[in-house]
Amino acid sequence: MTKKPCLLVTLFLSIALFSFVSTHAYNSHPPKLSIVIVVDQFAHHYINKLYPHLKHGLKYLLDNGVVFTNAHTPHPNTGPSHATFNTGTYANDHGYVSNGWTDKYGKKVACDDDESPDTFVFDPTTHNTTYDFGKSSHYLMVDGLSDQCVMQSQPERAFNSISISGKSRSAIATASKLGKAIWFDSRSGLFTSSKAYFHELPTWLKSFNDAHNNRLLETITWSRMYPRSPSAYNFFNIDNYEYSRNKETMLDRFLPVPDTTNTKNQFHFFERTPQANKLILNLAQKCITVHTNRKTKDRLLLWVCLSPLDKVVHQYGPNSTEAIDMIYHLDKQLQKFIRFTLRAIGKHQVVFSLTADHGIMPIPEILHNDGLSIATKINQYDFIKELNENLKNTYNVDGLIDNYKGQELVFNKKALQQLTEEEQNAMMQDAKQAALDNPHMKHAWTLDELMNKTTHPNTLEHNIKSQLYKGRSGEIVLQPQPYTLVSHWQYGTSHKSPYDYDTHVPLILFHPGKFERKYVRERVTTLQLANTLAELLNIPKPSASTAEILPNLFDPEYQ
């Protein structure tokens, strides 16, 4: 009689222990390597359009991972969106309102600028000297996932966070303060960093640069991924170059690298080719080899930020041969990268994330000619000139509006000082109304009006409001009509609007044996990625983030 209660107690304890272990399995055995792949400007619509022709790495992640089909970025711009991935917050907290802005003194700054000599950028052609400008996360106002990873390092178990990118702002926004940022330097054609992240460029990076010296290439050729498969390129307007910035295709021709005729960027051709993605992924493989393997206890959060698609689509548009073929090449390149990673670390020790920072608007002139009459492009300079002339007639001050940045009118600080505070307030209302007189403008607010306005999450107004940061955002915020592009470029296209074509992005998580083979149609945002990875990695979430973790990943008992 005494044995049965003992057996029941033992059974109960065993079940309870098993439940505890299984419930907290993610905490007990977090992956050794976490890889976040951010494909710059990889709009979600590419998935449905190109899936029948995907055969390799992208297809592998789509078929095996947890795919969030209704994921959106609140900030469709490179710097702000990468900061959101890392911090789990909106720009009104992390401070990256755009890739650059005008400060309260009227000075134009880039989001990753830093004037301190302690942040000067290394000249990778010399290994030890620097340029005369700095780069850091100085303007990032909160901590991120990268910081939290590094703060969990132990004497016998390092936890590194490294971001590798084609753009400095992408690498810096994701590395933040304590991680390490590495980016492609268009001055030298090599990878570099700044003194904010290294005392000197690490040996492994120097050796990689020496083995991949792009100054020795002379020319490169971009060939189609599927030259004998016309169905892979059978899309409307794929060869329409009438409204592209570059009227000649980049494919199947010799491209000079470096291009010595271009004084601003001798590697502009290279940065827009699949070879640039290949180079970034090869460096990522080198980074993995150096910082973690099957035998060590060291952990690594690796950001791989791929920018060539963005660079080429601004030129040619999202439906161009160049855009489509870039994705086909990336599909194949990711297969090689994924296979390498799984072999090097072990498939149960790796978690992959893949997403994009923003989508892209189709070229509006092509849409208009195809019958979408609302599609239009507004010349930014003409728009500002008309507004300024209107304001001068009333207030007798030249050049009150200095710029149109993102969706905001930025005013000239010196010109504003010529008006009293009462006149400034009246002038702002007049400027707002003058902007709304344009039939392609839907809404307009002064900065204070929108910041104090009650909005509801996941609405267009809320996302626009959440991009504002006092002292960095413009004085008047505009919401153009759908398919209206305000740009200083005569040709090509851009993003930054609050509409689906700019905000709907892929989001995939794949943790073999744990996060796999599921489609989630619930609306989610990219703010949720940082906290989800923090939960998975058993580390604190970024301190300012209040976002929920992504749904349908962890077992219900765990949540």
C-alpha cells in the first residue's frame, strides 16, 4: 500500500520535470549561431511573383521555415528600418528618422555620422591610417539586440555580434554600440570599419581584403542566371528602359571595375551586381569561421545586410530584368551560404532569419501609361519652389522651405528667424494648406499636430507619427496619395511611403527541428523580430522595446 503513493509522487515529479524541460527548451539550449539576413528593398511581392522559378536558398527557407506572409515595416527606409530590426522600437524612440536629416542648427547630417576622431573610418588600402571622417551609432538613442548579446558574454564563452553590409548605415544600425560593424567602402573597393568598433582592422578582415582586391578586377560581366529559360523573365515591362535612370542594361556587357570615369564612386557598377552580394556572403562565411565553430562555446549574432538589389532597383525599377535576375542569383548564392553554415556549426545550432528593410514603388510613369491614372511623379524642386513662392507673397521671406526629406518639409532655420513666433505658426498653417492644394497630397500636419494626435496601431497615420523625433524630423509632415512619388530624380523610383508596396516585406525564421514548415497569415511587424530573437537566445530584450514576440513560434505552454 505504501508503494503506490511513492510511485504516484515519482510519476508526478517526472512529468513535472519533463514539462519544465520541454517548456523551457529554448532557454536551456539556445542556438550557437543566429543569422539575420536583410535583403535591402526585397518587397514581399517578389515572393509570389518569382516562387515558381526559385530553386535554391530562398526556396529552401520558404519551404522549410516559418513564413510570415503579412509582415510590415513601419519605416520604409534603410537606416530607420535596420535600427528597428535591432532595437524593436519605432524611430520616435531609436532616433533614426531617415538616412539623414537637418539638425536644429540647420546642419545636414547622415544617421551614421560622427565627428569624433575616436570614430574615424579606416582606410583599408593602408591597414593602419584613417580617413578624416567618422562613423558610429552616435545618433542611435537606445540599445539593441546586438548590445544585449555582447553584454551576456562570459570569460569562457564570448557572445559576439557582428554586422556585415554593403552600406555603412545598415551595418551600424544593426551593430549599435557594442557590436562590430563592417561595411563595403566605395572609395577603396574593400571592406572597412571605424575606430568606434576596432582599434585597427582585424587580421582576418585584412586577409580577406587582400584576397578579394576589387581594384585588380578591371572588368566584370553580369550574365543571366537562366539564359535558356525565357519563362523566368516573361513579365510585363521587364525590358522597359524608357523611365529608368540608366537607359542601357547592365547585363551581358563589360562593366569597368573600378570605373575611373566616375569621380564620386569608382565601384558604382560593382555595387549593383550579384558579385557584390557574393562578396558580402563570402565575408560572412569567413566571419563565422573565425568567431564560432562546433568545438567552442562562443556564440555569434551575425547580421548580413545585402544592398545590391536596392541599388539596382532605384535605377531600373522593381520589374526590370536587373531586379529579377538579381533575385535569381541571390537564390543560388544563399544556398551555398546556408549549406556552409549548417556544415560548419551543425543544423540544430543555427537559426536563420530573412527579411527586408522596405519594399519599392513601381516606376509611376510606367504605371500611368499602363492605365493606373493616379500614378504620378512630382518634381521635388518644382514642388518646393511653388510653395516658397506662395509663402513669400505673404511673409516676404525667401526660401523658407529648404528641403523635402522622406515625407517631410524641412524649413530653413535662418529664414525662420526672420519671423516672429506668431508669424511662424501662421506660416506653418499656410504652408500646410498650400501643400494640400496639390491634388496628389492626401494629408498634411504640422510636426506638433501629428505628434500630439491620437492614432491607432497598424494604421497609416500611426506609422507616420511613429517615425517622428523632435529636433530631427521636418516641420510639416505630408502623406501623398498612393502611387505618388515626390523625388528630385527625373527617372527611376524610390520608397518611403506608408503604403503596402513600400511596407510589406518577407519575414522568415528557420530553426531546424524547432521553427519550421509553417505559414503564419496574422499581421506582424518587423519590430517583433528583436524580442523574438532575444526570447530564443535567452537574453534580455532591448530595453526600450514593448513589442510582442512573433506569434505561432513557441509552444503554447512556453508562451
